[in-house]
Amino acid sequence: MDIAHLADSVAAGDRRALARAVTLVESTRADHRADALDLLDRLAVTGRQALRIGLSGTPGVGKSTFVEGFGLHLTGKGLRVAVLAVDPSSARTGGSILGDKTRMDRLARDPRAFIRPSPARSELGGVARRSREVVALMEGAGFDVVIVETVGVGQSETLVAGMTDLFVLLLAPAGGDELQGVKRGIMEVADLILVNKADGDLAAAAVRTRADYAGALRLMRRRPQDPNGFPQAACVSALTGRGLPEAWAAMQTLSDWRRSHGHLAATRAAQARAWFEDEVRRALLARLTADPATAARMAALADAVAQGTLTPARAAERALSA
């Protein structure tokens, strides 16, 4: 594969080349990994940056419908939008349906948008193993906004907040109360809480839910990277488009404030450091299992743990000391 040509094509906005690049980055083959690192290095020198938006919420809350409506709103303003839709993988077979693009058929046909479904595989936290690197590819391709739509997550799965500039939590009407404000986890990392499905018979319930969560947010300590009024809660309807312009305006306000006060650069630097440390940990574990002698030793220790003759902690200590 001609990586130099592929990098040039991605930087020029070639959609087919971008799809090939994502496939290369997500590959688990060792030779592909070397090419992927070369590709990422070449695209990094472009210095392009996009507004990275993480989107999470419980299953069935309407994440894909929201992404399509919100994405069309942005492309209507002349912006180029990339969507990384992470799909849950089967715990039994490891397979994924990857059907999010089918749900966003109008956005998928928009020439200013690019949608890429990716399997979560065995990763926890709502995102895929190489989501950070795919976001970097989208930036190298010149997109203005990159949306990372996670799998349906719960209270503690907040990994997407560590790779994006803004974290949006999508909620359904008639859920939660002000006591959510004393809980920790996904609530305390959300920059914007949007109560979806604020239309039809659910409109009144959505307004009440927004008020509950607005009260919950007031119980939380204000973060230094937030201006007055953030984080905030609002109502939206992905079906009718209600509240989408206001949600985008709030995101721009928060992003501009963080950029002008140096918080955005500091956050990205911290995320890059965490990314590096995570790669080192994973690489060390991979090398342990790749060495035949070490792999055999670990297998013997695992058998001892399974038989009850060694505790997991003692077996891990012996594996590391060896």
C-alpha cells in the first residue's frame, strides 16, 4: 500500500481513500499497524482540527435520529460533518450489526457528511479500540465537526469524554430527578444535557425532565473549564428539529470560551498524554502474550488460579516478577 498517496488522498477529501484509511487503522494485523502509524504521522503534520463532540445516552433514546437531524442542521450551514457511530458487539460471537448508517439515510446521502460505523468489540466505555485514531483521520480529512456516537451506556461509562472537546448526554423524557445531582459518573462529565423526544404527547414530560436535570446540575460544583451557565440542560426534538439550533449555539459558546481561555488546548494535551499512556499499557500486555515462553508461563499460572492453588493476585505478581 502506498501510504504517502493514501495520506494525500485523505487530506484532499477523497471519501473512498478515507474509508480505506479507517479500515487500515482499525485492522489488528501487525503489518497494517505499521502502515497505520505512518499514515497518522503524515496526516498529523496538516495541523487540522475539528470540533470533537461526544454523544452518549441510554439505548432507545434516539441517538441516531438526533445525530441525523443535528448533522443535517450543520451541513445546512456549510459545515463538513463526520460521524463515528460505535456499534455494540455480541458477547457470544463478537459480531456487530453496524446498522447506524442505515438509520441516518438522509445524512448518509449528504455530500458534506461522512458516516462510519465501527464495532466496539470487547472494549468497554462505549467506544471502539481505535476511536481516537479514527477521529484524527477525520480531522486530517478536513472535517469541521466530528461526532462520536457511543453505544448505549450507563452511569459509569464516560470514556468518550476523554477523547472529545464537548460531551453531550441525551436523555429521554420522564426519567431522573434532582437527586441525580448528588451522583457521580456520567452526569458530572456532561457539558450539555439534552432531553430528546420533546414533541407530541411527550413534550410536557420533556419540559419537566429538563427542569429536574437543571436542578440536578445546580447541585454540582462548577468546573473551572466552564463559563457561567454551564453545564446546562435543554429540550430537543430530533424528529421535528426543535431545539437543534439552540443546542448548536450552546456548543459553540462553550467551545469558543474554552478555546479563548486556553482550556481547550490544555484538555487536548491531557487527552494526548492519557492516550500515550494507554497505548504503552496495551503494548506491554501484547508483548507479554506474544513471547512464547512468557505465554506458556502465564498459561500455567492461569491453570493454577483456575484450580485454586494460587490466588489471582499472587499469580499476577509471579508473572510480572518473571
